[in-house]
Amino acid sequence: MSNTEQAMGENLIFSSLDALIQQQQSARLLQQSGLRRKAARQIGNHHVRQLGRGMEFAESRPYSPGDDIRSMDWKVTARTGEPHTKLFEEERERPVLLWCDFRPGMFFATRGQFKSVVMTELASLVAWKSWIDGDRVGGMLVAANNHDELRPARSKSAVLHLLQQLSLESKQMPDFSAQAPSLAESWKRLHRVLSPGCQVTLLSDFRGLDEAAEQQLKRIARRATVTLIVISDPFEHQLPERTRLSLSDGLRFLKLNTAKDKVRDEYQQRDLSHSERLQQLAVQCYASLINISTQDDMQQRLAKLRGVL
């Protein structure tokens, strides 16, 4: 690839590491003003109330036999005339795992960026936000020929390593002749590496979702908190009217006449069925569901992510 071709394709058909590193600034915008403390309790540093010396004072309550005398709240005791003890909140890190879909179907777009590029930028946003919140961050990158697993770690170098792998994978030419792993197969593998209480974010177009995959995701949801980020291109929702299309994945070729109402209606119905199936699955798994389009700009993406992540 020439330098000119590389410049034209950068962050459109593949992701540069520099662009993913710059997502750190956008990730800070997800920290809602005045709610950062609350968000940290829900997603990042997860607090558990306990008696004793913790990270942060929570409240006072009446003394109970057996409470640690070192935690007595002498000011409240003096004011009320009744013995009170302090409760503290102890911070516990939550591992965050990003499951990223680099199967061949993600290397596609008719508007905006490739779905794979949108995915890497969203994954970097989530990774940076998790790191800012004090969580441990890891990932599982799934392509036609390989599975890359990066164990969650709480360090900036771990985030940078994840971003580097995301960038490298986005630059790989997809192998359309290879048998890509099914969602069920990959999610079964994901389930094996999960630790209880993990936050799992799955980024994909979720094409190939079937009953076996649904069962695996339900198993994952019993061990982890799940967020589904669905990435799609407008072409996948509705065909253009009255035109003849020539489609190819490099191996197969297809001609499509969209002037026929039946063709367009069946195409749109399949997409609606896919969307409804995902929505139903999200409800069953108590998962958050976020829909991102390849033509969404950064402000639109942030608006959709804010309040969910």
C-alpha cells in the first residue's frame, strides 16, 4: 500500500494507533459532570460497605456488640449520647473485558467508516473510560483465523497494548475463504475466561446470531454484567430503490435488482427480525443495548454511550 493510499484509508478502512490513543480525550467526556463519583461506584471502583477501616467514610450507625472499637464515631456519640460507629466503603476493582468482532463481515461500509473501524474506536473509548474509572481492562479479539486474549490489567501500558492489537487487527486483510468462528464457539471460549462480577462489552454486528449463541450469551450474563454494542451500516437496514447492484466479497458475486418491491421488503424484514432478536436477547440477559451506525459522528456516539457505560 502506497503512502497516499494509506493516508486515504486511515481511520476509514483501518484504524491508526494514534487515533485510538486520542480517544482518551473523548472518553473523559463520558464522565458526566457531577456524576463521576456515582459512575465510579456503579462501574469502576465498586464499593462494598463494611465495618472497619476502608477507603472512604460512608455513614455512622448505632454501635452493635462486636463492632471494632477503633471505628467509634466519637463526635456523633457525644452529640447523641448513644454510642455510634463509622461505616466505611472499600473499593474493589472490576475487570472489564471487551469482546471485539473482526470477522470478515465487519470489514464493510457504504457510508462513514468500516464497521471494524467504528468498533475499534468504540472499544478504545470503553477501554480508556474503564482505565480512568480505575478498572482492570482486557480484551478478546476474534478474527477469521485467530483468537487474541488479553487478560485484564490495571495499567496504562495494558490499555496501550490492547489499542495496538486493535489497530493491527483492523489492518489485516480479511480472509473470506476461511471459516470464521461462530458466535456460539467464540462466546463459549469467552465464558471460560470470565471471572464472576466481570463487566463484558461485546462489539459486533452480531450477524450469525443463532440459538446456540443465545444460550452461550445467557451463560455469560449469569456470571457478568453485559453490554451489547451493535454496529451497522445503513445499507444493512434498507436497500436503495430502483437500482441494480453488483455485490462481491472477493470470492462470490451477486447481482441484485432492488426495483422489485418483494426483494426490498424481504431484505428489510430480515433486518427487523435480527434487530428484534437482539432486543429480546438483551432483555433476557439484563444487558444494555446500544445501536451505533457507521455514519454516526463522535458526538452522536458519545450521546448514545453516555448514561449506559
